[in-house]
Amino acid sequence: MTGSFRVGVVGAGYVGLATGACLAHIGHKVACVDRDEERVRGLVSGVMPFYEPGLEELISRGLRGGRLSFAGLAGLGGLVAEADVIFIAVDTPQGEDGSADLSSVTAVAGEIGRALAEPEARARERPLIVANKSTVPVGGGDYLSVSIREGAGGGGGGGFLVVSNPEFLREGSAIYDSLFPDRIVVGSDSRQALDAMRALYEPVIEQSFPTELDPRPKVAVPFVTTDLVSAEMIKYAANAFLATKVSFINEVANLCELTGADVLEVGYGIGLDERIGPRFLNAGVGWGGSCLPKDIAALRAVAGEHETPLLDATVAVNERQRERVILKLEQALHSLRGKRVALLGLSFKPNTDDLREAASLEIASALDSLGASAVGYDPVAGKAAAKRLPSLEVVFDPYEALAGAHAAVVVTEWEEMRGLDLGRAAALMQEPRALVDGRNAIDPAAALGAGLLYRGFGRG
């Protein structure tokens, strides 16, 4: 199978939209379906359901070129009959015990099975490849096959092939990560399915699609083929390692504060070791978002009665980092009661409006419980934060947030925060004009020179 593929994507969230838009961009004909009819209508009209740099332009280009379309879930039956590959990219939210909720994946798999049993699908010349991008428990690929067969009434055994194709997208750079990935991982027991997926991704693997996004020399992207279970474990293990790396440098940062060392210098020095690398060595308030917390919780749930002391410690260190923000504020202000604290940045990371597991919400709740008033600013996530946390006053200018504040916390390292006019900030604030730099994004000397009481993480 070569050339342009007919692709279906079930789920119009972060992963589904980035996957669909990028596959259309490299030349395939893609149809995305979603159960949220309002979201579908918005996408057809060019309205994005969330903020992600570059996504709106890529979707608009795909719609104009006729390579990308959107429809409700009722369109799934037609996709099953006509598509070469269908990606499942629906949400698997975290349950109370930390395990992934597979109800949406199961529902989609059952619908695919029922469609495969219809005469139109039975007339297919080759098996439908069902590629799972939803993060499922290790062993979920087999579960997917069972759900499809059950949907088909026990039949449809030869009508489909299941592969695991985990995503490694970072919110805020999902388009870049889709087109210029570190690797593509595909797991399957079928050589036919693996070969088809390689052909689907060939323009990305060979970096042969036209682009002005990346000026680097084009280097072939590693295409990793393995079994279903190993592919699923690669996804979990990768995120668990990244979270552990962040927690490790935060532990080091705490030691730096005791010894007078500077964690930025330490991180740079150890990051030059090619066995360690420089990425994810940024100390601060810790990791959040939907992927790292959920995947670690799911991996611990998979372990069951088996101990996971390293993962347990990774989570514990991360939770303590949010508490350390409050501790630093209390040290600077002595008492938080009656004090006004500005939170600069509310989303869990820059270039996204995602508030899932965001440190800002935990910090704001803690401030409220201690009698302080919190005012927040974020370039894109302000309105959503106000809905999530009524006690948080949200403004739409960073200097308005700083006006009258006794302290400020840099929670999200937007470029706007890095470029703050520190003198103006100090002039607007009340004594003691404390600045807790939760991302080590501000130059300590510049902050102190402007009259701010600077407190970073591990800055000596």
C-alpha cells in the first residue's frame, strides 16, 4: 500500500486534531468524526475548541484543499467501509483508583465492529487497520480487538488489524511534534499492518513533505516496530521517566538552596552528559497537565500490589513543590492573611490554555484557605480559570494583576512573564514586593535591582 491513504480519526481533541491535520498536510485524505456535534460545527466553520499554536492554520489549509473534513459520530460507518486506517483518539480519563477509563474507547471499538459487520464493509478488499492513539493500559490492544469482535457479533475476525501507535505530543507544540517527531512507534502482531503504517508515515519518516516550519537538515525519523504490549509500555515508560527527571531536578534544587549552589548551573553541567541530556531539567513548581500525572497514576494502577517506590517518590516530590510555593510566600510575608498575591500564568505550561493539574489552581486554593486573596493573569487561560475557581480574581493584563499585590508568583513561563518590566512591577506592588519565581524564568539580579524580594527555586 503506497501513496495517499484514506484515513479516519475518531476524536477531535488535542491528539485527534493534531493527527488529522498533520496527516492531511502530508497528503492523505482525512475525515475526523466526533460525538460533540457543536464542536464539529465549530471546526467546519474554523472555530478551534482550544488553543494550540499552528493548528488553526493547518486545519484551515486542509479544509480549503479538500483533504480534511469533519462530521458527527454518525459518519463512522462510512469511514469503516472506505478508510484504509482509522485512528482512535478519544479521551481515557483517570478513574478514582488511577486507572484509565476505557469506556469511550470501548464504545468506539464496538461501533467499528458493528460497521464491519455491514455489507459495505464486508466488501472491503483488504482488512481495516485500527490504530489506537488513546492511552490505554498495557495490554489494551488485545482488549480493543475483543471489543471490535463483540461489536461485530463475534464475527469480523479477518476484517481488521489492530495496531498501537502511541502519541508523544506536547501541548503547545503538537503540530511540530507530529511533523518532526523524535520517533514513531507502532506495535502489532501483523507484518501487513506494520508495513501499511510505515507507508502511511513515509513522508514524515523521510521528511519528504514540503515545509517551512523547520530549518534543520532533514534527517530520517526512526520508525520503531514492536509488539502491541511493548508499544503501549513505551508510552507509559517515556512519560514516567520525564516526570521522574523533573522531580529529580526539583530534589536537587532543594539541596541547592541548603548548600548555596545554583540549580541552573547544576542542571546545565549535568545536562551536557549525553547519557542525561539537558531537557526536563528545569526546577520549579513541578509538572502538571493531562499526560504525566494520568500516565504515572495508570502505570501505578497497572502494578497493582507490586511496589513502585521510584514512581511513588516522583509523585511525592512533585506534590511538595506546590507546597514550597506557599512556604516561600509565608517566609516573605510572615502571614498570608489579608495579603494580595498575583499569580502570573495559569495554564499548566506555556502555549496552551489547558488547566488540567495546573499548579496555579492548587496554589490559588491554598491561598484562599489561608486568608489571602489571589489575582491571576494568563494570556489565553484566564476565562477558563475563572470558571474553574470562583475565588480567583482574573484580570487580563499582568500589570493589573501586580497592582497592589504584596507578592507575585511566576507560575507559567510564558515569554510575556520573562519580559516583564520589573521596575514597573515593583512600583505597582506593596511591601515587601516579594517575587516567587516558580519557573526560574526571571534574572535574580535584575529582580533585586528593581526592588523586588526575589525567591527562586534552587538559586543558591
